[in-house]
Amino acid sequence: MSTVRVLVGTRKGAFVLTADGKRDKWEVSGPHFAGWEMYHVKGSPADPNRLYASQSSGWFGQIIQRSSDGGETWEPVGNKFAYDGVPGTHQWYDGTAHPWEFKRVWHLEPSLTDPDTVYAGIEDAALFRSTDGGQNWQELSGLRQHGSGPHWQPGAGGMCLHTIILDPSDPQRIFIAISAAGAFRTDDGGETWRPINRGLYSKYIPDPTAEVGHCVHHIAMNPSRPGVLFMQKHWDVMRSNDAGDSWQEISGNLPTDFGFVIDVHAHEPETIYVVPIKSDSEHFVPDGKLRVFRSRSGGNEWEPLTKGLPQSNCYVNVLRDAMAVDSLDECGVYFGTSGGQVYASADAGDSWAPIVRDLPAVLSVEVQTLR
Amino acid sequence: MIRVILPPHLRALSRTGSEVMLEVEGLVTQRSVLDTLEARYPALCGTIRDRVTQQRRPFLRFFACEQDLSHESPDAPLPEAVASGAEPLIVLGAIAGG
């Protein structure tokens, strides 16, 4: 029988949640790396026992951990993230020039085909790749040297490269997103990049339709339709049908179009999920109700999913990497909150139940479907 | 032997006990002690000194013999009591945050 393994990164350690295909009884393992900020934990699609984890601390810096047995044991691997050449400057919050400085790894994206190849999205924003299981890291500096780097600026969480999507139909194509620079795409394996932000409108930058400067919070793709992308921007939920060349707003009837997460059903590429957040100054769900909104029409028309979720006095946030879907026949959807709850739905969002209620604040949720 | 006391998180990361004993060749300085420590426990690379700049991490201090040595040159000799092993070099994390 299939099993699912949910990998949860929190402010104070990582947790591994496992269940069989029914997804109603869960075993909880952890905390792994207790006391450390675990920004992201993700498994290799090519070898599910190979996991990578980003472990960091304001005191002790960045560690990358690797497991070859599905998270039973871990070993620290390379943590040298040296920018290629002279890093130069980006904009600081006040618009002045600020030197590029490595702070942490936000996101680890293992290759679709090689367990030893993994990409890292870091703060200050840059993309790195390792081809030896995380021992050594090289920057794909064509991104940072695209020319617009001096105009990139940090969002409130820092100037992070937080989204990495590998195109399953074209190994040379990668999508990334940076807060607050926007989305970028390479079609030559990372040598050269171009911004893909046409159609985005951001009132908080001097030119709302600028080529770069947009605070993209997250992007999602269904692997069966790699040209269709869904984006949760700082404000606005967006869709692209041409691999990011242009974007259209699909916020429709959402109660607010601010938010962080967005994800796509594993088998229905027009079914998408968001968790609306009240505003950029009030980072919690509106009206004290934790609601996932689902669109079965690729956007614009959204329905609230509330069964099993708290509908009063709830004021949590759901961060950008804290939602994932499994690939079982009945698609499972998972998300974690700033209040330490991890919710699971085994019926594509129709109903929800907490797997755990009292973890540290959740930073990331990934899921592996093990057959 | 040089004695080094690490903060608890780094003990867990390097799988060491409360005190690490090191044989340091040549002059005993912050740099030579940390070089030896990192060579013996590679997991500690980047955790005490920045991985690229080799600067001490801002939330860490180096204490020994009731002195704060954090702002001494990394190539300055450590106190004789540290070099002889009578006193430990203490790597201390700032009491900050939660």
C-alpha cells in the first residue's frame, strides 16, 4: 500500500509525519535539529530516501543536512555559498545601495532525475547548484548578473530566492522567484535568465508595471502542464498560460488576494488552492476563519473549504512554502501554520483534520508519495 | 592539549561532549585553534566563523581566563593558560532571542 511522508520545517526543528494511503493515522518523528530554524526539507523525486534540509541559525549560520535513508539519519554536507565574482549591490529598504551578503538557504529543490543534483535558493537572492549531493555549491550567476540586480530589493522577510521549479518536459528550463524582484526563467540550464513579469501590477513600486521589483510570494505548476503557472503575488493571484511570458489576474471572488501559498491539484491541473491572508500589515487569515480557497476552473471562481478548519478566533498565517499536495489517486493537500498546526485533507480539500496541533511555527511543508 | 568549550547546539552538531580537546601545532591563536577544530569536526565549518569571510559570527564571543578575547586579532597568541590547557577557550553564544 502507498504511504505518504510529510516533511515539515519549523522555527525550532524539523518533523517527519508518516501515514498509509488512508492518511488518517499519523506517526510523528522529531524534532530533528531541535532548536534550529528549518526553512525547508525536501526529498529527491529520483530517490525518495534522499532528503535535503536547510538548517540555519542567527548564531551559527547555515548548515545543509542530507539523509540517504528517508530521514532516519542525517549528515551535514557543504555549506559554502560563495557568490561568483564581486557580488555588487542591490537596493536596501530605503532605496540605497546595499552589498549582497549570504544569509540563509530558503529553498532546496532536488533534481527530477539525479539524487545528487540539488538547487538552493538563497538570501540575498541567488541560485546555487550542487552536483555531488550537497558537498559543493556553485552559483548560477547568470541570474544575479542579469543586469537588473541593482534594482532588486528585500521584502519584509529578506531578499530571498524562495521558489525553484524545474520543468519536467525541458531539462534546460527553470523558473525561479525572488522577493522582491519577481519571476525569472532560464531556457539554457541556468546560463542566462530573463524576467517574466509582464502583466504583474504592483502599486508599491514606483512603476507598477516595471520589468523587475515585484514581490512574488510563490509560484506553482502541475507537472503535466509545465507551461501553465500559478502565482500568489504580495497582492493578486495570477496565472500564465505561456510559461511566464505574460500573466493575467485570477483573484476573482477571493475575500482578499493577499497571501503566500499557492498549489495545484496533482491530477486536475485547473484545480488550485490558496489561503487568503487579510493584508500585508495583518498577516493572519481574515475574520478569524482559517479557509483554504479552491478554484476548479483555473482561477477567478473560488470556493471556501472550511470543513475541519477553525472558523472562529483563528489568527494564523500560512507561509509561502508551507503547502504541498501528494499524488495519490484522491489527491491529498497539506499545509502548516504559524501556530504550529499541520492540516491534511485526503479528499482534495473537501475536509480537513490536523495531523499535529502544537509544533513550533511552520515554515515549510513538503510531501512524498511512496509506493 | 587545548581545551575548547562549545555552545550546546555546536556540541550536538559535531557530536562532541561538553569540552573538546585539541592538539594544536605551532603558535596557539584563535585562528590556529579554530582551524584545528574545523579540520577535526568539519560540520563546524561556517558555524563559528563565516564560511567565506572567516569573520567571527556576530552572535558569538570568545572568552578565556575571565577575559573577552572576541575583538583580539585572530593571529594574536591566546593566553598562556589556554595554550597550556590549564584554562579552556570558551565559544559562547549571545543570550538573545528565543
